Amino acid sequence: MDPADRAARMIALFERAPLPLHLGMTLRFDDDFHAIIEVPHADFLDHGLGQVHGGIFATLIDSAAWFAAAVHYDPWISTVDFHVRLLEPVAGEDLAATGSVVRIGRSLAAADAEVRTAAGRLVAVGGGTFAVTGVPYT
Amino acid sequence: MDPADRAARMIALFERAPLPLHLGMTLRFDDDFHAIIEVPHADFLDHGLGQVHGGIFATLIDSAAWFAAAVHYDPWISTVDFHVRLLEPVAGEDLAATGSVVRIGRSLAAADAEVRTAAGRLVAVGGGTFAVTGVPYT
Amino acid sequence: MDPADRAARMIALFERAPLPLHLGMTLRFDDDFHAIIEVPHADFLDHGLGQVHGGIFATLIDSAAWFAAAVHYDPWISTVDFHVRLLEPVAGEDLAATGSVVRIGRSLAAADAEVRTAAGRLVAVGGGTFAVTGVPYT
Amino acid sequence: MDPADRAARMIALFERAPLPLHLGMTLRFDDDFHAIIEVPHADFLDHGLGQVHGGIFATLIDSAAWFAAAVHYDPWISTVDFHVRLLEPVAGEDLAATGSVVRIGRSLAAADAEVRTAAGRLVAVGGGTFAVTGVPYT
């Protein structure tokens, strides 16, 4: 299976995945197989002081990095660990995370992601390590 | 204001915070002011293969570490960065994250958190750095 | 091989390992197989403003966490990633890092470490992820 | 003071900094003020199995990210935390780390770094958070 076929399969998977649906996130890939997760602003994304919750940035970064790596493997990959740096607070703006591959290894992958507002402001960055499993998707 | 007063104020804040409400999370503090975030399992916490999404572990860890630190400060603190290690997959189990202080500094705080299933299985660990702001809560 | 035998073998390995020798570090294990790396202060540990360099804290944390995990495996483990939080600057004090296991898995391990001055002041914390390889120690 | 003046001052500082001297590291900046730390291979950089020690990658990444950020500030900045992903083992090869700015804030900066062998192979990546202090350099 090539990355384009996997990308189509992953978008289908994402569209029925519970947490992304619950948060209003969508997935697409660009021509270089960067994974792009978008989420329009909604009040339920916020913490108690009316800004987007750190957990949302983490979810965006984990997801975008995961799909950017996973599109290069036939079996499922699992997130081993990830880190997030929150650069600026966000209130009321739509967000998009873009995931990029750092390294596609035999048993481990590394990928990064950045989160920008719809206006292009860089608001969070992060990345993770992912383990290649023997688990197929279907 | 002392930690017990701040803890009560924070629980009130948390109970009306949009993302925790949307995910079904509750907050309490133990006698040593560890912050405990609990979330009963719900389908909307899962990724596409039916296990709890990494973003949920990150949200639990960011939140538990944040409250464990924040209870020691009068002004608001902001998350600078955090990291998460996902130790074992979880399917269908209730979760609780416990946050602990590492260091309460003048301008920066450090706190850790661990996530366990209701049965006590350790499934994720992490921690973060938080900056003391001049912003009051109310 | 049991942890006590591995510990003895690891101390022998450490005592001839080039970087630890070059930096003056020593290794021991306590009765619970926590790994303890000690380094007496020396000028060559410092950055340009006369405090201990961040790279030394990272080396201590990577090493202490690595040995705390490795003592539980027969084959070699390799560091996948690690993170470090520098809590307080240190000038002219001896340091000791203590590594503790978080999880011993089949293919991946997690361990943490903290660094204290000889006087017991907590100055840095961190942890990492380690992959179990098929490489023997010989 | 502009970045070019600060870069010259930092190189002078680095050339007499104890740990970099002890490890054989040199610093330069490119025209875009990326910080480049180079280290020729030496046996004392290795761990007990004859490959470059993780602490060296961490030292390179902390240093390159630190200088990439610090060149944009008049006062001293201090490393708050950093993380490192070790992508491939290295044995006997010269290394160069390149640091890049992610964000230059009023009180906090973020910067990343990557480490490549002389042949251009990407072997480690990482990044950190840095706090702006009131401490002048001299």
C-alpha cells in the first residue's frame, strides 16, 4: 500500500473516530503527506478562563504528528511519548496543526507538529516518538 | 489566601470550565493538595481503534499538574510546556490523574502527574513547567 | 542473570566508559536498584558564566535513568528520548543523580531521575524512554 | 546591541567556557543567526559500548538552541527545560548541531536544534524553553 492509499484510509478512520468527532476536528493530507488537523473554535475547547485548553493543543499535536508518521507504515503505530510547548494563548480563533516526519525507522518513528491560528500565528509546537506495532488497521 | 481556600475556588472554577465539562472530568484535592482529576470512561474519549486517545492522557496530565502547582499561587499560572509518556493502552476503563508539585519557584513552577486506571494500573506519566503571571482569577 | 549480577557488571562497564571518566562520574546502585551517579564539582563542568552546564544535568539524568532501567534487562537498551527540567542553578557543588524505574516493558522501558546537590537541594529532574535491543553486553 | 554584535560576544564567551573546551566544541553563527556547535569525534565522547553518549547529544542540543535564542536578547537567558530524541547511534563521526529560533518572547523563548554527522545524517533532534533573566553578561 502506498502513502496515498493509506492517507485515504486514515481520513475515513478519522471521520468516525470518537474523540475527533467530539471535538470537531478534521484531517487532511497535503501533497507531501503532511497531516493537517483543523478545528474550528468552539466554547467546549476552552479552559476556565476562556482560552483554548492546553489539552487541545496536545491533542492536535499528538494527532498531526501521529498521522504524519503513520501514513508511512502499513501496520498501526502507537504513541510512545510526546511533548508540547505552548507559545501564546488563543481565544476564539480556529486552529490548524501540521504534522511532519522527522524519521521513519524500522521499529520507531519521530514526527513533529506545529499549531497555527487561522491568521497564521504560531501558537504551539511539539513532537513525539511512535512505535511500530504488528497490529493491522482493519 | 491559603491553599485550602484556593483549592475550593479552583474546584468551583473547574466545575464550570468548558473542556472538562465536555469530557466529563472532575477535580478534587487530597489533604496534601495533590490535584486529582477523574474521568469515567465514555466512548467519546477514544481514538479510531477503540482505546483512549493520547490527547486525553495529555489533558489529564496537563490539568492535574497545573492544579497541583496553581494551588500554591494567588495569581493565574500558564502552562509553558509539558511532556507525556503513554505506558499502556486503555480501553473502557475509568481514569484518574494525580498531580504533584516538583518545585514552586518565584516565576516558574514544575509539577508532575501520573494517570492510573480505576484498578490502579499505571498507564501514563508526565509533567510540565508553568509560568507565574500577573493575572488574577476573578 | 538477576539485577544484582547485572548491577556489578554495569558498574564495571561504567568505570571504563569514556565520557563518565572524562567528567569524573561514578555509578552505584542502592538496595532497591536505584542507580546513583555522582560527580564531584570540577571547573570543566561549567558553562561560560561559572555554573554547571545544562548538558551535565542532562548527562546525569540520561545516565541515572538508563542504568535504573537497564539493570532489569539482559540485553542492551538504547535511549530513545529524554527530557530535563533545570530547577535551580548550581555553582561549585557536588551533584548526585538518582534514577528510578517507571515501567519495565517488553520492548520499551520508562525511567526518571532527579539531581540533588550534596546538601540535598533538588536542582534538576527528568526522565526518558528506552528501547530494548537484541544486543548483548559481552 | 544587534545580533551580529551579540554573536561575536557569544563566540568569545564560548571559546573560554569550561565544558565546551573540555569536550572540544566550537561555536559559530550563520548569516541567519542559526547557532552551529561543532565537535570532532574523540574517544571521551563515548559511552561504554563505543558510541557517542546521549549526554553529548543533549549538550549539543541545549547549547545550539540556547545560543540561537540568546543572540536575540541583551541579558542572559537560562535554560528552563529541554528534550532530546536520539534517532540513530553514532560511532566515530564528527557532529554538528544547528539551533533555530521558534519564538522570541518577552519573558520566555523557544528554540530547536538538530544534530547531524559530518556526512549529513540526521542523528538527534530536540528543543527547549529559555527564560529571560535580568542578568547581564559581563
